[in-house]
Amino acid sequence: MAGPGLWLRRAWTLLQVSVHVLLGKALRRLFPAASRRRLLDRGRAGGVAGNPRFAYEDWGPTFFSRQYFRFVLKAQWQRLEDRALLGEGAPDCPVVDLRGRARRIGDFARGSRPLFNQLVQDFNSIADFLIIYIEEAHPTDGWAFANNVDIPSHRSLQERQEAARRLLARGPRCPVVVDTMDNASSRQYAALPERLYLLREGKVVYKGGPGPWNYNPGEVRAVLEKLS
């Protein structure tokens, strides 16, 4: 159960996010061209602006919307409960494989080899990799982008598994599991909307920034190169 300290931090975060959204709306109305340029810069940093599937009109106008506010607030609240601390023990959260079997993150690490969820092709000789499919960042019934994949919010474990199978069809070279419906991994690793981690011998040895703006596989490569 959340203590009074957590509730106070949530209230402060609510105020911060509210100010951020209200200020974003005001700046967009007063300085539309500058606001568009700033969002495009952020979009390029996060990869969406360089994605040929999306035009600015597909995603830019969704910023500072009610759905955007709800998503950002949820992600920020989640980070208040982050338990994956650099140099500390890595939470061994429950996950579910696509056959419906209950597993744990640690089940996918062999010995002292690092466990990671990207860069499989270059480093699978020294690291084990895992993709945990968490809740949708842009569901069709939430903060949705136009021309995006049509996936609503998961209302059951089966729906989450079905969404993960769509990712599996793209041929990742590592196991894909899904988070539990209470979002245990997403909460304890503060992973929403996406995040990269490197775990070794049960400890967090690399913790990437929250995506998409701070999603940096290059940092992971540098760490793994030192371990190889």
C-alpha cells in the first residue's frame, strides 16, 4: 500500500505534469511555428519524426492532449516506484511466456552472462537477451497516433500475449515474454514506454533513460564491448 510520502510525491508530480501540459498548450497557441519545430526536434531524437510511416500531422497534434496528459502522468507516477537501481539487485519480476507459462526474468540469464533485451545479433555470444512486452504506449483507445499499429489497451493477459505475437512475427532473435496484468516489471523497472537495462549476476549494471527521447542503444553497445 502506498504510504503518505508516495502520495505527496504523486501530488507534486501531478502538479508538474499539469503545468507542463498547460504551458505546452499555451505555447502552441501563441507560437505555433516554434512549437512545431520543438516537437519535430524531439521527434527526431525519439525516432518518430524519421519514421516514414508517420507524418508530423499523425503525432504532433496529439501532444498536450488529455490522452497525452494521462499517459505522461502514469509514466511519471510509475517512476516514483522504480526499484531497479544501478548497482543494486535487479528485481526478478514475474513474466509470462507466449505459451502462458509463468516465468521470471532471471530464468533467461545463464550464469554470470549479462541479460539484455537488444543488440542480440552482435553480442549474443556474451549476453542473454529478453524482450518484455509491457502495456501499450499508444493504444487506439488512449494516446494514439494516426497510421500506427491498431492495438487497444490490453484488458486481459491473452490480449497482451496476442499483441506480443505481432512483435514476434517480426522475427526478434531473442525470447519475448509479456508483463503481468498488474504491470509488475513495468512498475519495478519504470519501463513505460520503453527502456533498456543490462543485468549481470542479479544486479543492474546499466540503466538506460526512459524512451523514446532517452532510448540509447549506443550506450548499451559501449558497455557490452567492455565486457566482451
